Amino acid sequence: MDLNIELKDLSLNLELKPLEVVELNLSLDETKSLTGRSESEEEKRIKKYVRDNSNSTFSFSRMNFNCEYEYYLTYQKNNRGKDNIYSIMGSLCHDINEKYYHSQISKEDALKEFIEKFDNIGIYGVEFPSEKAGKNYRECLTQYYTNIERPKNLFVTREENNQDLVEANLKTEEFLWKIFEFGKSNIKIGTYGYADLIHYETRLIDGKEELFYIIGDFKTSSKNDYLGKKQNEKGRQLVIYAEMLNNIISGGDLFKQTPNIELYWNMLKYCNLTINYKVDKLKYLNELKLSDLKSLMPKYNSEFTGKLKKDFVAELMNYDIETESKTIYNEGIERNTIAERLKKIFGNNIGNYENSLDLNDLPEHIKNSIKVEDYRITYDYDNTTRLDLYKWMLEQYYKINEMIDMDKFEPTKLGEWYCLNLCGHKHNCQSYKDYKKKLDEETVNAINAIKMEL
């Protein structure tokens, strides 16, 4: 297995020239719904072309399998398993965002739809790992949808009547594809998928206009999975989208300059909160030394004769004193913590916000002092991340092919978070059942031991 490859060894469909064969159109297509999406004839034609001209065709999720036994059941036994609470809610939220971004529903409708779907999630036979996790999820996403805004620098793709196509720079659920070629190995891996959000904008760089493509991915899960050591694993999906978009833009031309492509995850449960405020006057005066208060007093009352610090503070409270301005920047905070953070600065009077979660219900002086923005985690698209993707894809290709001849599979994530909460095959996995039984017995024994000591 030769994984010692460099980008110069890779081919981008030089022989196939896909644009000439398929007549791919990058223009905006009719809005697709994430839940119940129907394939266009163009998509069917492209998918067949990719399959016919590749050694293997994989989606990112198929290559990025978490457990060998799960892969075996899903792709070799064609048992798709059960969806989990996070995948279902994630798909529902994607669908709401897509409709809202295309002006098919209002902000109020987006919030109503989220609450209705969340409160009736039980019909899918799934539940959150704990009541606390479900409560936190609902609160954070309710705050998000109460205040959702279409990005200021994006246009919607259709007029309100959803008939006339307009000039636009926003696409949602955009179909992308590519055949990845590995020159030394003579292996072709086809892949296709749907990007949550693509928009483009022209920027002035060194006096020249340059076109930038921005690929965004909506996430309703924990931000911790997209930071630190796990970021590369998650980032490969964005890089695949970028490579597929690059393939379409360049027409498969290896020597065409790579376009400016930026990548990010929009973490819907989180936000950035900036608070600009004046330090409370009483607090400010109490923190000053007596000597400072004596120096300050003549500006307001030159005849004051008090001696104690409390006398100076009481007198100065009668005047309009300019206090210190401060700025607090909270990055990536959970949206359901906004109210408590505001109370620490402005006191308990934050209007009806605590009940409505609508930022417009804050008192005017607070509303004018804060800024709430979506929390985005960016990921680099450069030769380092591209090479990482290609090496990983080739490694996964060999691993999957080796698994075809295996007749025994063991769970490879037993006891981990994914196994316990996300795997769709727990009900079919004897190893999981044995593990869970042992875990339950240990828990009961531990509880009984504590009772014996009391």
C-alpha cells in the first residue's frame, strides 16, 4: 500500500474532461428540500457518470465510518440501521434553514416549525441521552430561531413568488461531485454530495477584484468535536466539498489556478456575544481610593467638607460622572447563557427577553450595547489539508476493500460516546448488549455498596 503521495502526483480528471461530457451547469437550480429531496435528471446522469468512470464510488459518510461492524451491517448487509436523535434533529434544522434562506418561510414560521418538530421528536422513536441534554438543545436552538437572520451579504436565489430566477450569490443544498484520481496507484474514487450553503463574493485584494467562494456547513452538535485534535477528521468533509467545487469551476483542469475557497461550520447552538458597557457609577466610586475621591470632588462640588469615604461616594452619586467603558467578548458561548451574562452586567432588569428570547425585547440601552453573531469555526483549504484528504481517502479505500473478504467483524468503538448514543445498530449488536448489561450490573452493584455503607 503506497500512501507516500504528493499533490503533484494527483490527477484531477484530465482524461475524462467531465464538463464536456455531462454539460454541468453551475447556475442556481430549483430549491431542494433536505427531507424528501428529489433528484433531478441532471443529478442522476452525473451520478451514473461518476459510477461508470470510478473504481469505487463513496460518499464521505461511507468513507468516514466509525466502526467496522457498523460498516459491515450498513454497506455489506444493506441494513441502514436506525437514525439517532442528533442526525434527525440536524436534518430537520437544515431543512428549516434552507426554506428560510430562500424566503419560503418567515422567521416566525421557522421558530414555530422547530418547536413543533422538537416537541414531537418522539414519533421517530428516539430521545436525547439525558433530560438535561434535551433541555439544553431546545433552549439554544429556540434562541437561534427566535433571532435567525439571513446573512447580510447574501442574496436569496428566487423572488418571493418562487418563479423568476434572480441574480444571486447564494446556493443551498448544492449538488457537487468529483472523480479523485491517484496517479501512482491508478485508482479512481468517485464521490458526490450536497453542500449546505455556498455563496460567493467579490473582494478588493491589493486593488484588484478577486472572487471568493465560501462553503458553509450547519451544525447543531457540540463545538468540541470541531476543535482541537478532532478538527482534521471533521474538516475533511469540507475539503471534499471544496475539491468538488474546484473540479466544477476548473472544468477538471489540473493546471488552472485553484480558486479562493473558504470553509466554515456554523455552530447553531452557539454564538459570539459582545457587550459594551459603562462601569456602574456606585461600583466605580467605591473602588476608588479616598485620595482619588478628594481629587475628583472639586470638579462637582468645591465646597464639600466631608471626611469619610462613604460621604464622598454619597455626594458624588448626585452628579453625572463619566465612568470607565469596558468591552467583554464572549466567543462560542451556548445561546441559553446570554440572559445570565447580561444580568451580571446590567442587573436583573433585562426586559421580557428571558421569556421571549427575542433580542428585540431587551431594554433599549442594553440592546444598543450588545452584538450577537453566529459562531463560526473556520477550516483551512490549502495544500496541507488537501494532501491530508487524499492520503486519508486512499487509506480508507484500501481498508474498505480489505474488509470485503472479512467474515468476522468486531465493534471498534465499544463503550465510546458514538457507540452509546449515535450508532444506529445498537439493537443488532450483541457486543453492545453484553457491554450495556455489564455496565448496568456494575452500576447496580455500586449503588448497593453505597446503601450498605449508609
